[in-house]
Amino acid sequence: MNTKTNYDRLFKQFLEDKENIIWTDKPKTGIVFRSEDIIMIPFSILWVINAIYFFTSAYSLSAPFFFLLSSFIFVIIGVFSVFARFIIDVLQRDNTLYAITNERIMILSGIFDKSLKSIPIISLKEINYTEKVNGTGTISIDKENKAINGYRDGLSVWFRINPASDLVQISDVRKVYNLINELRSAKNLA
């Protein structure tokens, strides 16, 4: 049985009357380098080097416990930003599935607990996509609340958090973007 059929079967339990699955997929797997990594990787490495230096200096000078603890926390943050954020990103994408029906976009995700995000097609106000040379890319959905999304987007750069309402690292991103726009147009005409 092919993978698409397995994805369809997983989403069928969430379908409502007269709802049909049009498209299913999952994000690209493995470690993915993004454009922001050009800055984040060197910055993270410098952060770790400086944090280790300050921690070892404080330790060798028998600094107070609070100073040792705070400098150690900076080491942990640096190590996380260099390594763990890539591991979390891989785990998030490995445990995410996408579906588009004639009524909505569904995102099934979660590393430990599965959750379903459902976005009705008719309620979509704004969608954008970015595409790489190989045709993969990300579709960003409804970025209206700039204050919240700006904060979240800043955290996603540092911690590689995949926004729950985005279709990240999907194949044939332009085709999927056009499909969503066709469904939006059909809903708006109805």
C-alpha cells in the first residue's frame, strides 16, 4: 500500500459529511538548512564559545554559585541553538502530516501527543509561499496578527519552531498553493 493511501486513511476519521480529501503529504524529512542559518549557525557557535569561556573563567575564579549557574545556563542555550534545534525540527517534521479537502486544510502534528489544526478554506484571508529551486517550499497561512506572528517568527528562527498553521517543506509547493487558491475562489463564488 502506498504512502498517500496511508495518509488518506489517517485523515478520513476527521472528515465531515460531503468532505473529500484532495491532497495529502508530509514535510521533507532530515536536516534542512534555511536561509537564516547563514547567520544563526556562526552566531550560535560564537555564543557557545563565549559562554564556555565565561563559565570556565567564573569557575576558575571560584565565583559565587549564582554567577556559575547563570553562565552555565548561557552555555546550555548556546548548545541548544547549535544542535538541539535541528533535532527538534527534524522530529517535528517527521511527526507532521498535511491534508487539503474541499472544505479545509488539516495539519496533524505532535511529537508526543497528536493534535489536529483545521483551517477552513473559506476563512483564509492571506496565503503566501516560498519556493526553492527543487520545487519544495513553505506555504504561510493568515499572517494578519503581525505582533503575535512577528514574535513567533522570531522564536522560530532561534528555536526552529514550525508554526502550526504553515505547510512547511512540502513538495510541489506552487502546485499546492494554486490548489488552495482554486478552492478559495470556488468557495468565494459559491
